[in-house]
Amino acid sequence: MKTDLLQMVESGGCSAKISPQLLEEFLRYLPLPHDPNVLVDINSHDDAGVYRVNDDLALVFTTDFFPPVCSDPFEFGQIAAANSISDVYAMGGTPVIALNIMMFPASKLPIEAYSEILKGGSDIAEQAGVRIIGGHTIDDFPPKYGLAVVGYIHPDKIITNAGARPGDLLILTKPLGTGVILAGQRMKMASEDDVDQAKKLMKILNGPGAEVMKKYNIKGATDITGYGLAGHALKMAKASNLSLELNLAKVPLIGSTYRLVEEGCIPGASFRNLDFVENDSHLRPDLNYSLKMIGMDAQTSGGLLMCVKPEISNQVISDLHHTGLTQSAVIGRVTEKQDKFLYLE
């Protein structure tokens, strides 16, 4: 009988993250090294850490893993690997090597499922030019998989959460809705086409978007994952000490995402993300409730949110479309610091 990983989890993908408020509380107890070669650490809540090796080379280092987001072990491995590698791309780096991180319940799943997860991860790593050179496995339930990834970058070309500048336009490279659609799958509300589209998008590497950022010397970006568009935008606003304005009506969506939310398919992670952002945000009083909750939807292997100068925004959008990221769109802008860090309309 074919293994169905979804039968083993209550929440999977990046929706399994702890709440952002709790994460911030945890990080207060993390001692940070005082080393001038540490160029990016947790202070800016960036996607990865960066360590300078010499004047021309720095290492980008990140890790990510989570429970299954789909039934098929091979597809789970693909999605988890794409999500892990994305953090290096979000920093403008080139991923090079990785280690597997696997929690596998040996008494509950056949070894063939373990093999297929690893094969899926290897498939995406090969597409990214990443060499998986080892890893670590423990016996644990439910299964979880991801990568620890190392990449290269020039110390002067790092892209960070703190790189937003007033007047920049905000471009999102992938549509939102993976959290909603995966929840809809569990509730038997999402169509097979929507689920297939969501899985296809989660497997797409953010490498082409990173190449566009490097081409246009973009300095500010992040990838959109477990804290939703609004949560990651807030982290960028705080790191840059500016305000971000998002027009949620302009945000591209996967398939029937809006209809599903209208029908009440709102994952629990969305409410945790709303709790995180609302004190630092201004939500327009007549803001459509469904759009608001889509802005909080936890994404798995989501797209890049990049800060782009207005005069080059059309070229950036055109280049992104040519790479296959055809739903890339301008969804907001960066302003000087206002009363709130984040403005949603």
C-alpha cells in the first residue's frame, strides 16, 4: 500500500513553526558571539546568517525542516529541500553544499518512504547545483525533513531584511495561498487542481529570482514562509526602521485561495501571525477580512519579497516573468517610518 504522509501529521510545512512572538522570546536567551566577521546574525531576523571568510568571500548558512505538506514522500522531499535552499537565495547567495536533517519513525513507516524523501531532496538539490554531502537522522514521530545549507556570497553584495529604502516598490515573486489550500485539502474543500498548483509552486526554486536581484543590485529582500506575507514584511520594516505599505488586493493568489477563505478555510497559523503583526500594524478599517487573513497565511517554500527602485521596477517584473515567475507583481511600497511599521489596505 502506498505511503500517505499526511495521515501522520496535524500541521505540516512552515505552518508548523512556533508563533513569531514565542520565537522572539526564545531569541532573548540566545547568546550572540562578538565577532567582526559575523556580518548578519539574528538581530535583523534575516533568512540566514552570514560569516566573512576574507574580503571577497562570505558564507551564507541556514537550516530549515518541517513535517510533511503532502502525501507523497518524494514530493515532500522536493518541497522541503526547495524551502531550505530558498533562504540562501533570499540573501543573494549561491547555495553550494548541504546536509540532510531527518526525523523518521522507523517503526511506523517503511524504509522505502525514507528513501523517497531523500531522493526528492536530492532531486531539488541537484537542480540548484547543491551537493548533499551527509546528514543526520533520529527516530522520531511524526517524520520531518529539511536541509542545513551553506552558500557563497561577496561580503559587499549581501541582501538583507535591513536593506529596504524609502520609495522602493515591493515586488512579490510567487502567489500566496499554500497554507489555505493545504488546509483545504485536509478539509476536502480544495480542488485537485488547486492542490497540484500549490505543490508545483512549492517545488520552484527561488534561484531565478535571486539572479534578477543580483542583476539589478537589489539590497533588501526576504522570502515569504511561515509568518506569512504580513509577518515577514513586518520583520523587514523593523530591521530597516521604515514602514511598509501593502495593497492586499494586488497580491497574486493561487487558484481558489480567496474562495476557500471566504468559506471559512483559515489555518490556525494565520491567527498566530495576525496576533504577531497587529500591534505594529495599521489595518484599514474597511479592509476585506478574507484578504487580511490571506496576508497572514503561512507559506511553505514561498516567493521572494524584494525592494526595488521605482525606475527599474518594470524591467525587474519583465525579467521575473521571463524566468517563469509569471505572477510576479508590485504589491506595495516602502516609506519613511510612520506611526506603525506596517500598513495593510
